[in-house]
Amino acid sequence: MVITDDPAVAAAGPSAEGSWPGLLAASLGSAGSPLALTPVAVEGAGFAAEAPNGPAFTDLVVDTVSHDIQLVVFYDSRWGLAGASEVSRSAEQAFSAVEEAAPDALVVVVAPWQPAPEAPQPDSRARSAVQAAVDASVVAVTYVDPVAEGWPGGASQQQIADLLFPHVTDLVTALGRSGAFD
């Protein structure tokens, strides 16, 4: 499952065709680790989304994550006015909600970065807040830091899929070997 506010993923709909979750799933399948990634994409959502912009990611987890989910990827593409402490607290709540709904699920978080040239660059406080939530979480979380890795601003959907691939391929392979997808 992919929980995101990414407009491109929302526009692709449930098939995720042409968006990075669909392209990532195709790459994983080609590498021998088939995985159906279900996007839950709501523009205006986020770790600390404020009404009327959209629901918080925790709300999306509660509404959509079921016991059989094995992998949840969080990707917050727009960073609003929420303060660092609110982002950290909300991210921790989202991780805990995954643990409650799907105790065996692995969590991957893509840290704040500038996904499009017109998008504002999140400041270091937002990045630190998400990192603090990952560090404080009782849930095992794989943290992907696009800024530290030098992801290009305005990366294409294929580039995002390619950049995420090395972070999830070993997780998906391990899940497949464990029988989690059977």
C-alpha cells in the first residue's frame, strides 16, 4: 500500500498506471519480486494535514490498511504550514496505526524533499521531524532521505520508482520468501 498526497498518483487512480507506485511494482515484478501496490492517494493529505486541505495519513491508514497488508510506503509530497512537532507527532501516530492495523507490515517513509521545481523545498525542521518520528517509532521503519541521496527536484515518475527500488527490493524479496504474499 502506498499512502500519499502525490497528485500524479491520485490522477492515476487505483491502477497506479504510469505513476511511480505502478512503475515500482512493475520493476519489482521484473526482478522476481511481484507485488501489488495499492495507492491511497488524496491530494491535500499528509502526516500533519489540516482541514480543509485533506486528511492526515493516520486517517488514511485507519480507513484503508487491513491485517493482510505487508508493506506500507508513506510519501508526503507537499509540506504545508504544520510545525515540526506536529509533523513528528502525526508521523508517529501514522506508524502506530499501521502497527495496530497490520502488525506484520513493514513501513517505508520517503522523507521531505522537493519533488517538483514549483514545490517549496521543505526546511530542515520538517526533515528532522520525520527523522525524529522514525527514530522514536516502536515500528521498524525504513527511512529514505532523498535530500541526502541527491534525488533531483522534479524527478519523473519513472525516476522516483527507480530511486525507491533499491530501498524496497530487499524488503519485498524477504516478504516473498517468508510466504507473506501467499
